[in-house]
Amino acid sequence: MTEGNFVDYVKIHAESGNGGKGSAHLHREKYITKGGPDGGDGGRGGHVIVRGNENLWTLVGFKFKKHFKAGHGAHGSKQRSTGADGADVYMDVPLGTVVKNAETNEVIFEITEHGEERILVEGGMGGRGNWHFKSSTNQTPRYAQPGVEGKEIDVILELKVLADVGLVGFPNAGKSTLLSVITSAKPKIADYEFTTLKPNLGIVQHRDYQSFVMADIPGIIEGAAEGKGLGHYFLRHIERNATLLFLIPADSKDIGNEYRILLDELRRYNPELLDKERLVAISKSDMLDDELKDEIRAELDKELDNVPYLFISSVAQQNITELKDRLWAMLNNEKVIE
């Protein structure tokens, strides 16, 4: 998937169908000139329905189609015939899509399961035909109900990436390189900040044909929780990850401080993110000798508060298998394979 095709935020307009009018028909036959009311009900207007589809990974389908209008219900007719319901319109979205009211920013619902269907806008009810209004004092009502008009709404579709592991780190920490090494994903890689502007997903192949999904998410900068840099654009994706992999480069000026800043940005955005399991990986560690590693270990033992850590190098393929083992064990509550 190219970066331009990853769309995770769109605004759309949805409009349901009008209900059909009830019929005020009076029964007539060859030898019955003054029959009673037999007008049927109008059909229901079509709904606009949001449906989860596990085969979709992006909202790119809404990039050029942003208006959805359901069909109108047919009018009732004679012999108490009910009009046909209006055609429903389905909007297929990837799992992890949040639907918000565009005016109030209130969350209407979330789609998290394949095949899950939620009515976004209900179609108008069909009007009742005149036979409903027949009574002992009004045996030939010559009126029926009109159909209820449909509704319309502007909504925002916001995708929160569904992945098992989310990569957390400052720009240019080596997240895209790591993803390209341990998955078949081909993210854009370059030696400057904010190379990744959209989340990249990759499937990590593990032992015995097992696998899990990893997401490389745009890098945090200090102040991201307030919307600086890519801000909320990136932070919302981390909410869906089961485990967070903090990636800090070995050439960082202060590894402990960098970890604290990353953690603080997550806390300020959503304190519940701190409840997720964490693993810290020191990337680019092929440039370290044993003495430097010992110094960093001493620092990490004080800063990380029992959070596990690992020295890795994506380029030199150091400890990549060990990293996958650790992540798999954390995702499945298993012991790490030594």
C-alpha cells in the first residue's frame, strides 16, 4: 500500500430515504361502487448503514465518494398493498473505524468486528394507509398519512489502526527500517525526520507459521499531545495496539530522557495507554561496543522501572529473532524462548 493510499480521516455526508405515502384508496369492483378503505402503507425509506470489512485497511474508498443517499420508500396502493422499502446504502469501512458527528465531534459508534453493521441514518417511516383509520363513526376515511422524511448528517470517519504491536519513537529512530526488516512491508526510509507521514502495517512471521501485526506510526515530538508536529494525527493509532515497542536509537544524547518524554506524551494524550505492556528496544546498537552497552544498561536499569529492554540492529540483523520472541511472548502471555 502506498503512502498516498492510506487515508485515515474523511468527512462524509449521509442522507436516508423518505418514507412512502400511505394510500387513501377506496375499494372498487364491478358490482361494488362504494367499498371501504383499502389503502396500503407506504414503504420505509432506506437506511445508510456502516459495515465492518476485515479486508480493508484504509478509508481510501471515501476519498472521491463522500455523499451517500439511500432510496425512498414506495407509496402504498390499493388492496392494502404496502409500498416497497427504499434501498439501503452500505458503507464498508476497515475495522477500527470511529464514526463521529462532524458538528459536535461526539462519537456515535465504533466498528471493530467483521460484518458488524450499524445504522448511521435511519430511513423515514412509511405513512399508514386509510384502512388504519376506519372506525364505526368514520367508515370511509379519505385520508392517509404522508411518509416521514429521511434524515441527513455530516460525519467524520476516523481510522485507528488495529495492530498487535505499535512502534513508538521520535522521528528518525529507525522504526521504518525495523518494520522493513522483520515484515514484508516496504515503508519509505530516509535519513530525515518525519519520513513516515502515515502509519505503515506489516505482518511479522514468527515460529511455526505464527504471525502478528506491527504498525510503524509517525514519530512523536515533544508536545505531540497538544497537537504539535503530527500530534493527534498519530497518537490515536496507538490506542488500538496491544503492546507498545519503544524504539530509541543508541546514538541518542540522553536515552533515559527520551524514554520519559515519549511516556509523558502518551500519558498526556490518554493515561490508559500507560496500562499497555511495553518493551524498549535500543536501535542502531551495532555501533556500540561492550563497554558502551554496559553504561547504557546501568542507565536503563534506573530509568525504566522494570520495563524489559533489548539491544537490536535492524541493519546488522542483531537480536531481531530475540525481539520477535519477546513480542510474541508478551502478546500471548508466554515465557520468552531463550
